[in-house]
Amino acid sequence: MTTSRIRRAAVVVAAAAVLPFSLAACSDSGKDEASGAGAPASSAPAQETASSAPADSEMTPDGPFGPACAGVPKEGAGSFDGMAKDPVATAASNNPALSTLVTAVKKAGLVDTLNNAQNITVFAPTNDAFAKIPKADLDKVLADKDMLTKVLTYHVVGEKLTPKQLENGTFETLEKSTLTTKGSGEEYTVNDSSKVVCGNVPTANATVYIVDTVLMPK
């Protein structure tokens, strides 16, 4: 009888000693399962990278952008590389899409002014932009040097502007009034009406944003 009781007590003591270790093992196993043990190590960082990467539409371009850039010659003086070597008025004269602007700049006597300026931005209207103006009105402006100078200098800002600065900007022009810009990615407008069709074009002394509508001083 006594021997039987001793054996039962020994079994109880042994069970009590083993139980904590069993619970600890189960607990550790649960933690491993909860923490996703065995999952690929790269899965969590990959998800984080994907979620933190900016959308393409939010990224600002480093080089020229816009649909009209496709019409720029691939090589020669009128190419992006060629224009980067010349001051802005000379560079514009090598771009066939800006021939009306170049004619206007010559009539206003602004070739040297633009070529000798340092670190400027030029919003350059295309030939199609000038074509939007009724011919009689355009001829009148082209014949009035003071008015023509006023209009052309309104297209020039006295600093080089990046696409990032155009997202929501107000800038003083050489004409002394201001213009405003809005947009993001590769889509920008000037004064809420003129769209940038080929932007961030470098020349030797300026950054050019080619626009589809002539800007008028306020």
C-alpha cells in the first residue's frame, strides 16, 4: 500500500516537472507560426518597396518631355543636343516649329537681349499658337514694336525653372507682370490656358517650355 502511494506521488511529481517545458514548447511554436516562420525573407521588403514607390504620374521628368518633343530633329543644330549648345534665340531659330516666334523676336530687336541673358526660362509659343490669333490682330502686334516687345518679354522669366517649380508657381516676367503655372508629371499649363507641349528643353543660357497658346500680359 505504501509502495503504491509512493509510485503515484513520483508520477505526479514527474508530470509537474515536464508540464512547464511542454507549455513553453507549444508557446514558441505558436509564435513561430504567428510570425510567419518559413515565409520568404524578401516578401515583406518587396511589399514595402512597392507601396512606397511614387506613381509615375507624380514623378517630375529630368529631360525634355511632351508630345511635341517627337517633332524635334534627332540630330543637328535643331536637336536637343544641338540646342543645348546655343543661346536661346539662336537655338529657337533652328527649330522649325518656332519660326514665327523667331521672326517676332527679330522684329522686336530682342535677339541679343535673349542670347546674352543668363539663367532664364522662355515659354516659347509654337507656330500653331500664333496661328490661333486672327491674322489682322497678329499683323498689328508685329507692326507695333513696343507692343510686340511687351508680349514677348512676358514669355520670359528671369530664372531657370524646373518642372517641379511649375507644379504650382507664380513668377515675375521680364515684362514685370506675373504668370502662373500648374500641373504635375508631364502635364503643365501656363495661366490656366496655354499647355506645355514640349518642356524642360535646355539651351546654353535658358530652359525652354514650348507652349500651344500665346501668353498675353495681364
